[in-house]
Amino acid sequence: MKLVVSFYVAYIEKAPNEAFKSGTLDFLTSAGCVTGKEEIARTPGLMGTIGVVLDPRSNNNIESATEDMAKRLVKYLF
């Protein structure tokens, strides 16, 4: 599970809108139900990557649906 989650973190970092469309953020929420939210939240790079997605100064052309799901993921994890 850790390998898949780490892969998804890298995917979100490289292509956040495509990651959202393919269900990556939904998968991370589901994975939290299985392994525990704390385990997912401790995944190296996840919070930094989500932070970049949510940072309005990042200028990554983040679509609003992607931003909304990233906010929901953070809310779920904390």
C-alpha cells in the first residue's frame, strides 16, 4: 500500500489535474479508511504536494474541482 500511495503522491505533484480526474485523491481518502488517516498523512511528500496544489501563488493552473478535492482530503486527514 505504501508504494502505491507514494506513487500517487508523485503523480499529484507532476500532474495534479490529471491525478484528480483519474481518482487519485479519492483513492488516498479510501486508503485512509483502510490503513488509517494518520498513516496516509505521514506519507513523505504528501502534505507538501497538497500544499502546492492549494497555494494560490503556485500558478500551476489548478482546476477548481482539483482544489476542492485537495481541500476535502486535507480536511479528512485532519
